[in-house]
Amino acid sequence: MADQRHTDPAEESPDAGNSSGDAPAAVADATNADLQRERDDFYDRLLRKTAEFDNYRKRIERSRREQADEAVVGLINEILNVVDDFDIALTVDAGEGGAAYRKGIELIHAKLKDLLAKYGVKPIKALGADFDPNLHQAVIHEESPEHREGEVIDELRKGYMIGDRLLRPSMVKVAKA
């Protein structure tokens, strides 16, 4: 046993264990082809995962923007209810001694309207316009010989838009022939 020599496979000649000299080259080519195939598979998976992550990131960002927009719209709708109350308060006669009170209401009302305008909220001009179901909500249809068919003859509640988006439609009275 002590006389046996251990040989290192690296020290042997390439054709020592094989009868054919092409076998190691064939094995190396097959191994190389397998490695290239595996590399291509990993690269393809990397590209797909990168694309999936980009789509996920864009979807989350779009969702966050939509949630923020909905929160802003909800807040603005609440503020519009307050503006409506001020509009109603300003139609009432202040009476004696109410001039200072009325002036204060007018100032607050103007500040609210300026605030809404600052954020792109604009009232819909409905009075005298043709009825548009995309902008108006017809509450009353009234016969009116002095107005044309489908003309808005009274605005019961103002409608508002923010940019091109409808916040709420105008509640209107529409003429019919």
C-alpha cells in the first residue's frame, strides 16, 4: 500500500484515460453550451423582473396620485358646501346694523373663492347656456315662451370644475317649449 502512488488527474495527459482525443473537447463544448444557455436564461429573467418592477413602481405611483387627487377633490367638495352657505347668506338682506357683519361675510367669501381659484377650481357658467348633461343636473323643467328649448333659465346650485374634471354639476332649471 505504501508503494502505491497517487497520481494527480491534472498531471495525466489528456488522452491517457480516453481512447479518443475529441471526447474532452466535446464535453467542454457541451458544458460551454449549457453555461451559455443558463446565462441567457438568467439574463432573460433579469430583464423580465426589471420590467415587472418598473411596471409595479409606475402602478404604485399612479395609485398614489389618484388617492391624493381623490383626497383633494373630497376636501374641495366640502369647501364648496361652505361657499354655497356663504352665497345663501349674501342673498339675505342684512337689515339695520348688519352692514359690518355683511362686509365680514363678503371678505370671507372672497377669500374662499380666491383659494379655490388658486387651485384651479372654476365655476361652471350655466345661466343662459344650453343644457349639457355632462355639466348640468336638470332639477326642474319649466315652460317658458321667452326662452328657447333646452336653455338653462335658473341656477339653483353652482357647479364647479377643476381643470377639465367635473367636481359637481350645476343644479339648474331648464326651459321647455
